[in-house]
Amino acid sequence: MTDDRPHVAVIVGSGRRARFADLPLEWLRGALDARDDLLASVIDLRDYELPFYDLDVPPAKAGRTYGGNGELARLGRAVDAADGFVIITPEYNHGYPALLKNALDHVFVEFNRKPVTFVSYGNVGGARAIEQLRLVAVELEMAPLRHSVNIFPHSMIRARSGEETPAAAFAEYDSKLGLALDDLAWWSAALRTARTRAAATVS
């Protein structure tokens, strides 16, 4: 039997060896696994060996051709398979990581007309990283959603110390995450239906 739930990909935007991102990822995966309206996978950008952006043709014009770059093709297929996204990102110097920007720049049509929400962490909860990512999402013709999660330093300290599980350390954000995932489920299903109808009209 085919699983007809919308497929949501969690994009992990930090590649640091000692990254904090694995802790909110664990918490997020627990929340996603508890839902019956979403099917989740993880796109860990640390697992994709992409060069700095140096493509001959912009992805917006190249479509799903990857110029023989196997790593890029693998990323493109993973993004293409998803109906919506959660991006986990730290905030570095009022922005988000170069690794994440580089990956976002390498694909285009695979992101089009799909919703995205964010889980950020750092000073002011990583809010400025999300602010910038919303603008990038619009340029990728995505639908950035209003609700997102900002994890503040006091919660990061509790989670990193190991004295609390991520679920316990981030419990104060559970309701915000619930709202974000509710919206993501609705928009993922709605835009998947719209994309399917549009593709049928073209064909």
C-alpha cells in the first residue's frame, strides 16, 4: 500500500564537526515521527560534497540536469522527492552558514512551489538567520511559512550539557513546533495537489 502522506525533508544546515544541530534534529525527528500526517526524511548537508557554486548554467535555467556532478544529482533528487521542508540552521554573525547557502544555490526547480519552515538556534534564537532565509526561499519560488522555532542559548546550554534530553531541554518550544508542523502539513498537501494538477495540465 502506498503511503500518501506528504513527504517532508529536514535539511540540516550546519556541517561543523562539533555542531549543535544534532540535538534539535533529534527533538524534531521525535515530533515528526509522532505525527500521522507527514512522512519525514533528513537531508544532512554534511553528507554532500558540493564544491563552491561554480556551475556554467544557473540552476533556474538548467532544470534537473546536473552536468555530470554526482553529488549535486544526489542532492537534487533528495530535494525533488520532498513536498515540504524544515531547515535547521544556526546563526553566524547575523546570518546563516555558507554550507547552507551553497546548497540552496545549487538547485532551483526542485524547490519550486513547496513550503518551508525553520528551526534556528543561537543569539536571539537565530531569528536573523531565518529572516534572511525567508528572502532566499521567495527567490527559490518557495512558500516560507509564518510559524517557526527559535531556540535560545539557555536551552542550548541545557541540551548540550547532557543533563537533559533534547525533548526535555526544548519542551518550552513544543507548542511553537506543533504550530509550524501543522502549517507545514497543510501547505505540503495543498501545494502537492496543485503541482500535480499543473503537471497534468501541461502534459
